[in-house]
Amino acid sequence: MGEDHPRNTKPMLTSRRCGAKTRSGLPCQAPAVTGKTRCRMHGGAAGSGAPKGNRNALKNGRFTREAIARRKALRSLIRQARKLVEQIE
């Protein structure tokens, strides 16, 4: 499509462009969705994006505050046990 195509009107040519990087590393040149910074293919469409809050952490529970605190306490106990073993030897 050349620049003289009927769809290449001034509003289309002057609209804001999507800033997402393509696989080639160049910015996407598709027009951004009204009121957003991305085109419909890169997250500008309604309903796209992550859910509100951090519900993704609850898929397996590995990164909840409680699980992180449990691992931290366990590492502390292991360090103490190693020190005790070194003192005994």
C-alpha cells in the first residue's frame, strides 16, 4: 500500500504509534489504541494484561509471604545446624 491509498488519511498517519519491540528489535509501527500506548496486538485491547492484584503468585504458592518467610527460617536453622556440627568436630 502506497501513501496515496484512501485509508492513509491524515488522522491515521499522525496517530500515536505502538512502542512495543518486535522480534527484530525494532519498534512496532501499528497505531496505538486510543488512550493507550500499545496497539491492539501488544496489549492495548480491552481485557488484555495482567489481572488486578497479585493473583498470579497463588498459582503454586511458592512466592507468597508465608512461603518466603518459611524458607528464610529454614535457611537460618540449617546455618545454625552447620555451626553446631563444626563446633562438635
